[in-house]
Amino acid sequence: MCTDESTGQSWTLPDEMATAALGESVALALDGGLVLYLYGPLGAGKTSFARALLTALGVGERIKSPTYTLLESYRTAADTPAWHLDLYRIGDPGELEWLGLDALEDPAAVILVEWAERGLGALPAADLALHLDYAGEGRQALLQAHSARGRHLLGRLQGAALQA
Ligand SMILES: Nc1ncnc2c1ncn2[C@@H]1O[C@H](COP(=O)(O)OP(=O)(O)OP(=O)(O)O)[C@@H](O)[C@H]1O
Ligand SMILES: [Mg+2]
């Protein structure tokens, strides 16, 4: 395991608003493109987080869950391309070929991937990985950096209070 992967920050998220606040905080700390993998069991809050992040970037339309479509594309208020993927239904990363994921190789893009573990090898490398899990009535979040860009973003978030 590379030492980058030990860099992380965790939060307790007592309710959905806290999950959304974390998504907004990441959006506010962002100063360019981002590839973020979202891990966690069914219902852990991956879509809630992604929806808040994309909305905070000024995506004007409703953020749908891409559970059936596998991917949705948006543009942020700054006209940056944004992609939201949900690979729950993917059995093998080879199944992603027909989706034309070449478009995701844009370093300026914001790319959020639920169930990223099902697309490994067919996805751009992650800058950040967010691990969400159940914790009582709420959730626990661990955000880890996997690139220089990710570490920079994590550094901007470190110690920051969640946006209310
Ligand atoms: N911190 C939290 N505490 C309690 N409930 C939460 C929290 N964050 C999100 N939820 C709730 O959990 C439910 C599932 O959320 P969401 O759809 O975002 O999960 P998901 O991880 O995307 O699930 P899936 O794996 O099915 O895509 C929603 O009802 C949401 O309101
Ligand atoms: Mg989801």
C-alpha cells in the first residue's frame, strides 16, 4: 500500500443534512477537476453526497440517481463537465466499454463514481476516495487522497467545519 493512502480525514454524519454539508464542503474546496470514487453499502449516502456536491457546483438541474442509466452528465456553473456514475449493475469492468468512458479522461472534469470498485481499470484514476458506512442512525465518512490533486483538496478541507 502506498503511503498516500494513509492520508485521510473522517467525519461523523448524524443525518442526511450532514452528508450534504460534506458534499458542499468538497465542492467549495475544489479548484479544478476531480475524480472521486464513492464506496459504501447500499443506502450509505453516496447519491446524497454526490447530489449536494454537484448542486453546490451550480448544476442547475435535478441530480437523478444514475442507478439505471449508469451515468449522467452535467455542466457546472463554471461550464466544467461533470459526470455522475453508478456502477452497481456492472458485473465486470469490460461491460463499461460501450459507455464510451474516453470522455472521462478530461482532467478538467468533475467525476463522481458510486460503486467504483466495479469499474476499476476502466475508470480514470481516483484523486479521492470517500468511504461511507452506517453508524447507528447516521453515517461515518472517511475521505482519503490518492493523488497530488486529491491531497491538495484534502488539505483545504482538513479541519474545516462542514458547511451548514
Ligand atoms: N448521514 C446520514 N444519516 C442518516 N441517513 C442518511 C445520511 N446520509 C444519507 N442518508 C439517507 O440514506 C438514504 C440512502 O441514501 P443514498 O441514496 O444517497 O445512498 P446510496 O449510497 O447512494 O445508495 P445506493 O448504493 O443504493 O446507490 C437516503 O434516504 C438518505 O436520505
Ligand atoms: Mg446511490
